[in-house]
Amino acid sequence: MTGTSIDGDLDAAIIAVHGHGLDMHAPLVHGQSFSLGALTDDLRRAASGAAMTAREFTRLSHAFGLLHAEAIELLCEAASVRPDLVVLHGQTVVHAPPLSWQLVNPWPVAVRLGCPVRYDLRASNLGSGGQGAPITPLADFILYGEDARAKTILNLGGFANATLLPARGEGPDAIRGLDLCPCNHLLDRVARTRLGRAFDEDGRAARQGRPDEPIAAAIAEMAMEPLRALAAHGHRSLGSGDEAAQAIERTDDLSPEDACATVVEAVARMLADGLAAAGHAPSASIVVAGGSARHRILCDRLAQLSGSPVETSDVHAGIPCHMREAAAIAVLGALADDGVRFSLRQVTGVESAVPESAVIGR
């Protein structure tokens, strides 16, 4: 899995599947991140809508498939396992339902690993008239669900998305999931432009700054405006590019540290407001994963604004923060193998009319 923020890593996870369908148990066996290397810039170009020839897109897709094959082979060697199934998400280079493209050539993986490969996870739901996102809520139900208590799984990626999990007894029909707001797109952009770094590690610069409240409010308003426009046309899922890049220019007159702190405040406000509107109860804990799960300033501010305890997924469920999405994608493939359609009607808008994901090597 690589996220929409394209932070330079390919995350790969191995799960062990016990049981079938919604009754499966899927503990994480091993996970590792691999550098995208020279492909990082090309993937960012593709996701930003830069002009590329058909040959360039084909070359990028092939090279990305080769990188997946090498990474998964190394991961399996480290864990001393042979995979029964590989599941690829691909890099989202466009997401504007009914159009969506998760770029990757799966054939190098199938050939190198010698097992079935599932890919193109969103197309069935999109073709059925759904949003094709978020697709991980049912996987979150498998990985994080508990018999006695509800909780919210919050992925702090390029865009933040949330799964509101009921107690297991309420069943999948009670699961809610939604995309919330830009997150790492904003946090990483201010780090690149003001700090000269890919990201503000652990929020160190933000910790040294003081947020400008009016500017934070203006950034939040600017960042949410294009998303409200999508919602007005019936679209619930977010895009793949940095729709709110101009919002960061509001911090140009602030010090780098104050700029980082101000963007953190804006993101925390959007997260808290979005969760409240979605029905998150302050009594339910928030389990954070994704690239900014260890951004302590962001998580502490979210806890204050939401009134909920915030804990990381590695502490809560033994799944490292950066492995949650990769593990979830693996679960989706296992569900598809068991004939379960993992896109939930109440999340994506419709139930998929045909089985989900394409499969090769079988």
C-alpha cells in the first residue's frame, strides 16, 4: 500500500488468515516499509495531473509492479513464509467517481511470487454507481472490532478517513465510514515549503511554534470548500491531489514553526468537527494510524477538541501505525477470496453488483 500523500514508502504486510468471511481472525505476522526511490517523483507527477505520455505511464506502472514484486519477496523471505495470495492496492493517481485509477502492473508480482494476485479493488463498486471509497471499514471490523465497545479508527494519511466501529454484536450494518479532510497533504506541504523537509517528524517544529487562530480557521475553511462542492454533487469520497495547496500560502508571513503549528491546528479542527458530524461519541476511543499517528501535537490537540482518548493502533491492537492500511488491504483480498463484497452500502453509497477486485494467476 502507498497512500495519497506519496511520502516515499511502500508498506507491505503479511497477515495469517484463520477462519472464513466475517468470522475470520487475521493477526499481523510481519510488516516492512520499502523506499519508492526514484519512482517517488514520477508517482507524484502522475497524481498531480502533470502531462505524461502513454509510454511514460506504462513504464511507471511496470516499474511500480517490479518494485512491489521485489518488496513482497523480501518481506516473505524475512518472515520465512510463502504467500497464498497477494493483494495490491496500487497508487491512486486520480479519484473522481465514477473515475478512479490505482496504478500498478500486477503481472510482475504474479510471476515472481507464483501465487494469485488480487488488484483493482475499487472498480466493482465504482462501476455499480458507488464512490469506491472508503473501502477499509469492513477490514477494520475484522482487525479492530471488539465484542463490548465501540471505537473510531482514524487513518491520518494524505486525506484522513475514519471508520466508526460498533460493538461486534451490532454487526457490519452498523459500521460507518467516511473521508474527512486533507491531513498529510497539508502537514507535509508546510514542512516541505517552510522546513525544507518531507515532513515534520513527530511534530517537533509544530511543538516549538504557536498557532495563529484566525489563519488556522481560514485554512480549514479553504481546505474544506472543494470537498463541500463534491458533496453537493453527491460525491462522498475525496480526490487524490492536493486540492488545498493554496491554503498553505496563508502561513507565508509566519515563522516556520508557527506555520507548522497553525496547520496542525487547522487539521485538528477539521478532524474533530468531521468526527462529531459523523456521529462519533466522545465516550468512544479514537485509534489513530497512518503517517501522522505519531504526530503528538496533532493527536493531543485532537483529544482536546474531541473530548475522546486518542491511542495509536500499535498500542491498541498490536498493528504498527504505518501498517494499518497494508494489513487492511490484505484482509480485503482474503474477504474477496471468501466471496464477501467488502464495500459497504452505507459507506460507499451502493452495494457492489458484481464480485470485487480482479484476480490473476488462478
